[in-house]
Amino acid sequence: MRISIISALLRREKVVIMESTAIKHTPMMMQYLRIKAENPEHLLFYRMGDFYEMFYDDAHKAAELLDITLTARGNSNGEPISMAGIPYHAADSYLSRLINLGVSVAICEQIGDPATSKGPVERQVVRILTPGTLTEEALLDSRNENLLVAISEHKGRYGLATAELSSGRFTVSELNSLTEVQAELARLQAAEILMDESLADALATFDKQIRRLPPWHFESETARRRLCEHFKIQDLKGFGCDELDLAIIAAGCLLNYAQETHRTALPHIRGLKLEKTSDSIKLDPQSRRNLELETNLSGGREHTLLSIIDKTVTPMGARLLRRWLLRPIRDHEVLKQRQQAIKQFLDTQSTDDLQNMLRKLGDIERIVARIALKSARPRDFMHLRNTLSSLPDIHHVLTNSTAKRLIQLDRELGTFPEVLNLLQTALIAEPPVLIRDGGVIAEGYNEE
């Protein structure tokens, strides 16, 4: 009985507080404050017509970081409302600056119809942008991976999960010491690292990238269930990591964080790859620096091994080469297959022809990911169309291959004629950057 009375009193107090607050604030500011309270750690971009507005402390922070005008208009709760805003069409450039400063941003859009809304137009946060969860082309470096990492720990052993959300790559591993973790983080150069608050001090070197999470983000059963539900499987045996509890915990934490920030199920993440430390050559940070693999002793990029050997002509190739270089594998058979493929290109003098074909390709990894996330823009589909148009020519170069790796590549490389036909029929030759600019669908094609 006593508990029931207390609960009733608490409910009554909450109603009184809400009624009191409603009197002091306008309905729109009530909506803003509610959404901001749900996203306290993020800068809130609140959509109003053709602008994203920021209020109160967010306005002061944005004005300082972005060098935009801070104003005060009207009153709410008896005080002037601090405001700062940016044009909706120019948001990418401002978002890029904020992300580079390590600031996360919650994008709050109008989802209701102003013509039928009674009171403020319905709004909700549709995306949270953080340094490690980017998939937007304008916010990414096309030739470098943008990695999100999660770390779990128990009795001196560590689980590590890594995802490149803009392409869908998702890997796990387990490490035996903090030294190994530090070396791996130095290699990965992650944009964002998720970890339990208790681990942060031990990895203070990476403090700018660390996002501290409470312990309940790292629960084993929850992680297994989340991963199995996502991949629609009964267990994780097929990925070879069913017994690696710490790796699974890290992967479950990462997946949950990525889904929460994207506000979607991430359908482009279709597998989980186990990376064993024994499969690659271990290089500590000092050795990497002395070898000048991608950074010279002065901290620059000139005259490094990567700068000398990187003759790739696609963003996908650049990212893959860097990944191979920074994680050299031990498997002699795979290395021989790569060498045989290179030898064939040199012997047949087909390198130049193939490179010219590859230059026509779009960043298919990231384009397909954005299509799956329903965030693709018109020119993503144009680049996809151009890529599919080039695939038959690449097949022709690979047709008479004798190198095992090239034979496998030729067999696995599809052409997707139905998709190509649809894009050629439905899309104009040079679509605009944004769909709101119009003129995306070809004349005579049903826009619906």
C-alpha cells in the first residue's frame, strides 16, 4: 500500500512539473527541450524550414566552433532564447567541421505535415553522427577507412571488434595483453573507440577517440542475442567465434551503438570475420614508425612506403592496399596467388588497359552501403550505373586468366544486367547532387 501511495504521489508530481513547465515554455520549445533531454551528449540540429537551428548551450557551442552568428530572439520561460542556425543545404560542410573536432551531432528532422499539424510539427532524431559511424560521402576520406572499434576486457584478456560502417566490414579478435591492444589501436587508427569507463584510464593515449560507455553495454548474453538476431542465425559457430566470449561482447556493443546512431538495422552488415593474431606479422608502433610504412619520421606522408607503391586508381583499391600493408599476412599460398596475378598483368601488358577501366568505377563498396541504409543520393546511382556498364570490359580482360586469384575473381564478378537496364532507363545522364533539386528521373519514366 505504501509503495502504491508513493508511486501515485510521484506520478502526480511529474504531472505538476510538466504542467508548470508547459506554462513557462512555448509548445515548440517544449518539443525542443524534450528532444534535447533525450540526446544530452550530442549537439542537436533542430530542423526549422530551410535551417537547422540550435538553442541555448548548443547555440553558444556551435557559434564558437563554427564561427557563426549567435543571436537571441523572443522569450521562453521568461528568458531570451539563444539561437544559432545554418542553412539546410550547406549542412555537410558544417557537419564535417564538427566531426573533425570530435563533436557528435543529432539530426532532428520534421516528419509531420505542417498543413495538418496542430501545434508544433512532429519532429524526431533520424540520425546521430559520430566520428566512427559515418557513411555520408561528403564526410569521409575516400582513400582511408573510417573505423569504429569496441573493446571488452576480463581478467587481463581483451575482445576487440572493428567495423567500417561505410562498407559493411565487421571483424573480431581477441588479444592477450594491454600492450597488444595498444599496438592494435595504433595500427587501426580508429575514428572512435567504445569501451567501459573502467578501461579508459589505461588507454589514455587514445583519449580523443574514446567514448566511455556504462558496464551494461558489455553483457555477454545480450551481445550474443543481438548478433544472432541481426544475422538471423541460431549461434555464431559459422563465423568461427562462438567460443570467443570477449570478442562477441565487443561485437554486440559495437553493433548496438551503430544501430542506435543510424536508427536502422544496418542490413549491409552481412557477416562477421574472425581475425587471428597468428595470421599476420606483429608490428609494434615503434617498428611501424621506423619502417615509415605510411608516416615518415617527421610525421608527414612523403617518401613513405605507401606513398611510393600506391598506384591504385579507385578508392576501394587504395583502402585495400593500406589494409594489406599495415596488416601483413603470413599465409604463403595467398601471397603467391597475389604475386601470380601481378605477374600475369605484367606478362600480358594489360595493366594500363585495366587501370583505364577501373578509373570509370564508382566507390561501389560505399555506394551499396548507402543504398542499403536508404541514404543514397542521385549521383550514387549514376556512379553505380557507370560501374555496372564497365564490368563486361573487365570480364573480357580476365577471361583468359591463368592466375588462380584472377580466375576466382572473374567467376565471382557479376554483371547485374537487370539492375543496369533499370538505371539506364530510369535515371537521367547527369542527375543533380540532391534529390530535392529535381530532374533525377528520365523523361517518360514513371517517377513512382
